[in-house]
Amino acid sequence: MRYLMSIDAGTGSVRAVLFDELGTQVSIAQREWTHHGEEGVAASMSFDTRANWQLVCECINESLTKARIDPSHVAALTASSMREGIVLYDKEGNELWAVANVDARASAEVIELKLLSESIEEEFYRESGQTFALGALPRLLWVKKHRSDIYEKTATISMISDWVLARISGVIATDPSNGGTTGIFSLSSRDWQSSQARRVGLRDDIFPPVYEPGTVIGEITAECADKTLLPKGCKVVMGGGDVQLGSAGLGVIRAGQSAILGGSFWQQIVNIDAATPPPADMSLRVNPHVIPHLSQAEGITFFSGLIMRWFRDAFCSQQVLEAAKRNIDPYALLEELAAEVPVGSYGIMPIFSDAMSYGKWYHASPSFLNLSLDPERCNIASMFRSLQENAAIVSAINLENITAYSGMTGGSLTFAGGASKGWLWPQIVADVTGRQIDIPVVKEATSLGGAMVAGIAAGIYTDIEEAVSLLVRWERSVEPDMDNHRIYQDIKHKWQQVYANQLALVDRGLLESMWRAPGV
């Protein structure tokens, strides 16, 4: 039996997941990491390459030890990561500077870029599908302005997953799905658009080779083999962005297929032809897929999973204790309670994430509206259900916007991530969207997608279609209740009007936005 390792460098943690060639998860090891702010730099979120490489090595070794296999049977490995995070290197390949995806230090630089030309952001967006807010251009300008010594030494740039592979193989390169999120990239050619860097006064000679996911870029270095249990000769394979590899791990590999990935943030994605230009109103994000001829139109719902964690920790201590006594997940208990609440949660309206407006990305002040003083109607159960309904409503709006732009109406909707583990939330998503929901057996979709591309490189699978047919299995499907769907349609329209009024309060300076993109 041969094995495949996928290393996922997420926003909050890194994981090393080992699969056998049949797609069975053999072992997993995880370490949380923290991205500290840089002293004196507002909204910064640095990525500590020295400390985090140690955590990557610990995960690799623990995963192999847990598996109780001969490490020489690991045929190939790859990596995925949070998108937008970048690493700068000197000419010897040593890390100079790195930031996580949530770094927002470059607000002033975003504004400066927009002032260069009235249409510059729109022009760059038409080429790359990205706005300036979280891209690499403003961050590189910040480095040039505030860390000129680092800027002058910079020889190469990469993404976080590319950094993992560079540490393992000694080769610095990127792929379209992750590199595309820099915004210095062409959706159509799936390669760097270095002229964008020149246009804004940045160097154009720091961009590494671009390889498609599944390409062998090297082998384990002697240095990495000494630090880990990985075998010499093991193939190191180009990976990709977490959402796009996760889509492959869900079998979402053909035009028109769609999915909701329900984690800390929720992403709603629809596959489109790579030649499709981004929408003129800049309302959505468009990224290269890990499939060469496809891009993905993407909507994002902010903090959906993190809001649930906040609600649990802030208000549900009694339910957490009761769940511990019953030896069940607190969310399972909360779903039991929420199931007794009627559709619409007695009119409670949560105000957290708005539907995506990529060109002007900010949110209202977090709040619950339309509460009552009736404890039978306004309580933990009804507020919890209202949050579930709201996440589904925002996802539905994003999917409708993608459909209006792309013309891709889709059929069933794949639902994965932590939010798909319960039974009530998938039913709510089905009812709100009016579409059948398909839930996969393997919830570690990003890591499974990584195993697929590693397996193709190792010759275990012929191509991504064969890997999907062999490895993607379904746990269950959920049919929508169309009576509930009609109720949710009315709730959705009311919520959109209410949210617009809440945004107006932020615009007037009366309330604070939950989150605002740099430069907005």
C-alpha cells in the first residue's frame, strides 16, 4: 500500500493528513499557530516562518508515527494553505518577511493605489478577479515604504503553501489557484501579470515559476529528511489554495458545479469557464481553480463559524455542561433545542456578515434585531437557530448573485466543512436555497484534494476525474422543504432591507463596522 500526505497550512492551525491510495484517512496531526501583530504596525498579522516550520515538522512526524507505517511507503506529498498570505525570500531562498492572510496593515497603500487612476482597480480586477484589499500589491508597497532593506533584498515571493513545499524540497514556485489571490495574476493565462507590478512602481522580477497542481517540483531534501521522518526520494508535488483543493476533494471539478464550504468563514463557489471575465460591478471574487480550464466565482460569508463559537462561549455555558454530561458535542445539543423553534426563529434577525460586495467590502455592526421580551420565543434556542438561518440566507444571496453573473444555475449543492456535520443546519441550507444538499463522507475535503493531486503525480491515479470517481463518497443527501423555502424567500428580502439600514448607521458614524476591508 502506498500513502499520500497533504499538509494544510490554515489561518489558525497546520495539519498533516495521511491517506492511503484508496482515499482512507490514516492519520492526522494538528498544531495551532498564532499570527502576532508587528510592534507599532496597526492591523498587522505576521507569519513566523521559523516557529511555524517547527510546527509543520511536528505535524509531519506525529502523523507518520500515528499511522504506524514504513515512511518509505509515502509516495508523494503536497500542501495547501490559507490564500493571500505571502512570504518574501532573499536570493539564497531564506525567508525575509511573511504575513498571514488576515494581515491588514496596508490600508494607506490601498488608498494610494486607487488614487493612481480612477479606473486602476477595475482594470486590474478585470485581469485578475481580485481587488486591492487583501492582495499582494499594497503589502509590497508597504514593505518598499517601511522596510526598504527587506524590499531591496527580496528575490522571490510565494504563498504560504508554496513556502511549506520550498522548505521540504528547496524549490520556490507557486500554482494558479493560490498565486492568483495575489492580484498580480491573469485569470486567462494562469500566470503572473508582472506588468501590474511595474505600473504601480514595484519590481517585476520577483515572481517564481507557476506550475499546475499535481506537477512534481522536486524531492525531499536531505535537510528535511534529517528533521522529519519523510523518506528521501519522496515526490514533492505542487498543491494549491485551500478552497480550490477542497473543491477537488468534494468532486466539484466541472463547469456549473457548486458548493458551500462551511468553516470559520463560509465560501460559496461555482465553477465557470476560465475565459469568463469577472463581473463588471466587482461584486464577486473570481479565482483560478486547480482544474486548468476552470475558474471559480466565489462569495464569502464572514465569520459564520466563528460567530457560532462566540455565541456558544458567551451565552451557552449551561448547554456546554449538559452536553459534556451526555458526552455529545455542544452544537449537537443546541441543534436539538433549535429544532423545536419554528422556521424564521420568531422573527429574530441577526446582523453580522453581509452578502459579498467585493468592490466595497465592509459590514454593519454585529447585532440581533427584532428580539422580544417573551422568554418562550426569545432564548438560546431561537437565537441559535436564527444564526443558522442567517448563514444560509447570506449564502443563498451570494449564490444567486453568482448565478446572475455566470448563468450557471447548477443542480444539487455540495455542503462540506464543520457546519455540515449536524443534521439541522444542512436541512436549513436546503430549505433556504431550495436545492438538494449533498454531504460527503470525508469532511477533510482540502486534504483529500491534496491527496488527489499528489496521487496523480505518483502515478496512482490517471487524472483528477479518476481520482474523484475513486475517492469521493457521499454520506447523505437532504431534500428541501419547498413550503419552508417560500417562507425563507420572504425573510431573505426583509433581511436585505434591514441590513441596508444597518449599514447606513455605520456610514453615519453611529455604529462600528464588524469588519472593513483595508482602504475602504
